[in-house]
Amino acid sequence: MSMAAVRFGGVAERLGGLMTRAQGLRLRSLAEEAYQPNQYARDLTSEEADRRIDALRAEIALADSF
């Protein structure tokens, strides 16, 4: 990772690195709410965490619409 990426918010890390603490907390909470604890894993990338968060939000919204 370049020093510029480190100095300016770690862009390179966000693009390909592990999920952030906030993503992990949100994903764990949504996974529990949707009764799908297997959707949470500690070693997910930021992109995969975002995909799972979006999918769980959609699933919860669909369940709440009934």
C-alpha cells in the first residue's frame, strides 16, 4: 500500500481490505435479526460485507412488508 493511501484515508485498504469494524457490527446485527448468523464471518472483504449487508437489509424489508 502506498504512503499516499495511508495518509489520505486508506483508500486502497477500503477497496480491497477487510471489512471495517462498523461493517462487522452492522453485519452481525442484521444477520442475527434475519436469523442467518452464518452470513457473518470475521474475514470478509469490505466489498463482500457490503453485499451481505445489502442482501440482509432487503430480506428484512421484504419480511417486514407482510
